[in-house]
Amino acid sequence: MLEYDFMRTAFAAAGIVAVLSGLVGYFLVLRGQTFAGHALAHVGFTGATGAVLIGAAPLWGMVLVTMAGGVGMGLLGERAQNRDVAIGMVLSMALGLGLLFLHFFTAYATQATALLFGNVLGVTTRTIVALLGLALASLAALAIIARPLLFATLQPEVAEAKGVRSRLVSVLFLAVVGLTTAECSQIVGVLLVFTLMVGPAAAAQLLTARLGAGLALSAGIALAQGLLGLTLAYYTDWPTSFWIAALSGVTYAAASLWSTGARLGRRRSQRDPARVERGEQRPTRLRR
């Protein structure tokens, strides 16, 4: 499999994007802004189709528009109750433009399909260099805002009182999410961004509550899904995006079952009669 240049290129691209998606997606899920990632993917489709119409590379059109969309969502939705409205407004405006661009984009049906569902096997070496540069820039920005972002996420009122500029942090974070979404779309397409940005992060948060372990686990799960999805696609000749999406669903279901089992196990241990006799637990009242 690795004797082919296009497979080595695909593995490199999937690895870069998967690690970035796992790390950024962890904060996205933690903040409850998964709808923003989904919306930015559709916004990116508008940018990609518009770029093709003027003869530019789809990736750069997607990067420009997703970053602008993320900044717009952050500026319009400062408070939690306004976020969905802001995201919906930006999404509807972008989809309207996307529909117009798609009207003139009908001669490029193959490229449109690749944007919607991804085409990791068509990634070039030049694209990998661009993806790596964007990933490093995104991770550097995320590292700079990580502390205030976490503070504003877990304790927003206290963060405001301590002088944390929540709106600025939100704008910067959503700009990073826009960059990550643009990269992720190169692998799984705009319709399946959840598979790498949300699935691994959600599974990791079910498995551990520790921040460092959760970030590492999220990135590791995303990386495993990307590489294993490519391997399965090579040997089955099925779409890579399908395998990555299927692995994401299976991983999240397994994490949910494990979390539920662990929770039930803790409840049983708390109701252990032996612990009651030793005085470690008060007996529960029986219902009549």
C-alpha cells in the first residue's frame, strides 16, 4: 500500500488534519459549539465554489471564508443564548451565496462532489505543505488562547470578573475553528466534518475528565480513525470518508457504552451491603 506515492501523501495529509481536528474539536465540544463547526463547514463550501469560479484554489477560498465566518459568529454571538442565532444567520447567508455559486458551478460536478465528500487520495504535495503550515498556525493560536479560553468556558462569570475578554477569546477561537474546518474538509468533505472534529472529542470526554488526557486521547482517536479509514478504503475500494465516518460512530458508541457501564458500576459499589455494615455508607430508605 505504501509503495504508491498518492497513498503516502494521503496518509500524511490525514495525519496532519486528524491531530489538529482532535485538539481543536475537544475545545469545541467542551464549549458546546459543535453547531458552529458544522455551520462553518457549509460556509467553507461557499468559499471553495466561489474560489473555483474566479480561478483560485478551493482550499484558499475555503480558508478565507471560514475564518471570516468564524469571526462573524464570534462578534454576533457574544453570549451563549445568542450563539445559535448568530450561527444560523451566518449560515443562511453563506448558503444563499453557495446556491448562487453552485448555479454557475454545474460544469465542475466532480470538483463539487470532492468538496462535499472529500478526496484525500487527490491531495498533492503542495497541498500538504499548505495544510502543515495552516495546522501549525492554528495550534500556535490555540496554545496562546488556551488558558483564557478554558477559563471562559468553565467559569464565564468569574472570567468576566477577572478581566478575561470573552468576546475576543470567542472570536479568536472561532477563527481557529474556521481554519481547522477548512483543513478537515479536504479529507472528509464539508458534509462529514463532524467525523473528525466532533466524534473523537466527544468520545474522549466520555472516557476521561482530565484535560491533558482528554486532549491526547481526542487527537489519538482522530489520528487512528484517519489512518485506519485510509487503510480500509485501500483494501475494500470503498470511499475513505465513509470508513472514517463509520469508525467515528463506532468509537463514540463504544465510549458511550463504557461510560454508562462505569457509571452503573460506581452506583452498585455505593450500594454494596458490605460497605453499609462496615459503616462506610448509610443504608438507603426502602419505598413502601
